[in-house]
Amino acid sequence: MITTKFCLIFSTITFACVPRNFHLQLEPVTLSWFSMSDLSPAELARYSRHILLGEVGVAGQQRLKQARILVVGAGGLGSPAALYLAAAGVGTLGIVDFDRVETHNLQRQLLHSDARVHMTKVSSAGQRLRETNPFIQIEEHDFAVDCDNAIDLFSAYDVIVDGTDSFAMRYLNNDAAVLAKRPLVYGSVFKFEGSVTIFAPHAGGPCYRCLFPEPPPPGTVPNCGEAGVMGAVCGVIGSLQALEAIKLCVGFGESLLGRLLTYDALGQTFRTLHLPRDPNCPACGNTRTITRLEPERYATPCASVTPLPSNSMSALDHANPPLEVSVEEAEQLLRDQPERVVLIDVREPYETEICQIAGARLIPMREIPANLAALPKDRLLLIQCHHGGRSLRVTEFLRRNGFPQTSNIAGGIEAWASRIDPSLKRY
């Protein structure tokens, strides 16, 4: 069974603590179009506390001014990372995100505010970052990173900071960074835990696929929308990502190349683990097989959505339904065949107070085993949760326990609110 520790890419069995004398040092990155430009008197005053540091000085601050750093995702990790990079004086800071600001983001995504709810995240981030430092350039990329644009986008920057929170995007970002030969500053958070490392195979370190060649099966690992996350943990991890990116550009200290720094907020403890490079890695190994970005490897971010025919569910075999249906298919079933379908919401009661689909029957996931006798076996059961993880596990449980006419609604009420009923409050 894959555990939730997969979210933080560490296991005390697989990885050993780093010996005190171990480090794989990454040389300062070669900055694109680098030239030692003078700092203005106003910039010298602004960055004076940096310049006083012997490891930085005027030359280091000039390197920061020439650096180009891309933050992928203006969310929980991207917010603190981008704010500290902007304040530090990174000359060109790119932000790429396709999403819009939602109220539930504000607990941890400090780039945004109530006044900018429903604004695109890159516009909100750009406004906030220009207020933070008017001496830098902000490049807004209001689109999703995908197979067609990732390598060109990453190649235009010196360092990539990964602030994404889905496995599909992490694999895509990793593979694009490997192919573009750019260091990827990785961060991850889960509940009260977090981790940071640098993936840079071109500099002798590992990549994300050295640890996990393939993503976990769907539904086996909850994301932060399912499991929750402490907002301040995002601040810790995002700030560490910013620090690692700054170190790469300036060239001081020991980087986290080949090392994974893990953080446990409940115990306020840090650990450092050795991450070896896998010579058989499909992305960066000696005989690598991933030489280009192919959409089938990153199903969610790279696949296009094909509209469903209007009669696509009219001939559904209720005795042998698919394991999962889309929200469009579920909505059509509920609209056209209400007498044959039961919608079951397996979220917690407090979640249904935020939003719910009309007509859904609430049975929290933990109460499903005790309610088996009350579930009809002659009707199709559509199972729904927040993002689709819990409901997939419930669907598989029900199928194993005498309810073959059960299907999961992929994407849950989050997808329903996005694609079916925008009036539902998202969280």
C-alpha cells in the first residue's frame, strides 16, 4: 500500500540520513544574458542588508538582479517563494498559473486578498509583487504549463521553482526541467509536514523520477484539498524554496542538490536525507526513455477535454457501469434518469454546509460500512466527494461488497462547481 508519505517523497526505510561529510555541491547557475549591471543608489539602499553579508556583497546582489526565476503556481508554495524572491531583488520573476483566486485559497496563498477573489492568479500575483519591489520585472504567464509549452518556457529562465500540488504536474515539471537542463527547486506540503530539494541531473543530482518512476494509482494518496494543510507550513517550505533559488543564483552555501530536507511542524523538527541518482531512471538515467513530453504521461494537465455527445449516457449498462464517470456524464444521468440513479455524497457534514449538489444523500465516508444495508442494489450509485479521492475508495469498497452498480464521479464537487454549476462555493 502506498502511504501518504509519498506526498513528501520520503521514507525512513528507503533513504538514510546524510552523513555529516556528505554533500553534492551545485555550482552557481549560468545566468542567461548575464552582464554585471550597476545597482542604483536606491537599490543599494534597499538591498543593503544583503550586501552587508560577505557571502553576497555587491557582486552577489548584481547576480540576483540579472537572474531570471520562474515560479510555477501562484498558490500555497508559490506565494511565499515569489514574495521573498521579489523582495530579494531577483531581476526578472516569472509567474505561471492558469487558475483564478478563490476564497479558500486565502488561508495560505498570501499573494492574494479578498479584493482580488475571482481575479486571475497571475494578475493578482503581479500586482502584489510590483507593490513589493518596483525595481524588478514581473512576467505574467496566464496559462497552464503543458506538453507544448513547458520546455520553451523553462528554457527562458535560469531556475524553476515548483509550487504545484498534483502528481501529474510534478512529473511534467520534472521532465521539462530535465530536458531544458534547468535546476528545479522542488517543494511539497501535506498536513503538518513539508519537504524541499533541488533536482538537477545535468549537474550530477537526481530528478523526481529517480525516486518515483511513475505516479501512484489514483485515489491512493490524498491531496491537500482532501487531507488539509496548515497554511504556515506552506510559508516555511515556500521560503526555503526561495532561499535555495537565491543560493543557486548568487553561489553561496551548500545547496540541497542530492539531499531532501523534511520538516515536521507538529514536532518542530527537520531531517536531511540522501537522495541518490538512479542510473536506470527513465528521465535522466544512462539509457533514458523520456526524450520528449508526451501527453499520455501527464493525463490531467496535457489532455484536452472532448465534449460528450448529448446521448452518450442514454445506453448506459446499469448492470456493468464504468468505475468512474465525468461530472458531465453524472449530470446527464441525474437529469435524464433520476428514477434509476442515487447520488451519494461521502464528504463530512461541515463540507456540505459550504456547498452541495441538490438531491445528494449525505453518508460520510467513515459511515459507509454501517449503512450498507440501507443502500439500494437495484439502482446505479454515483459516489461524490470533494476532489474524487475519497469517493473512488468508497466506490471500490462498495463494488467489493456486493454493489457492482457503483461509479465514482471523477473530480468530485470541485469539478462540478467548475464545469456544471459555477454558483457553488468552492473550497
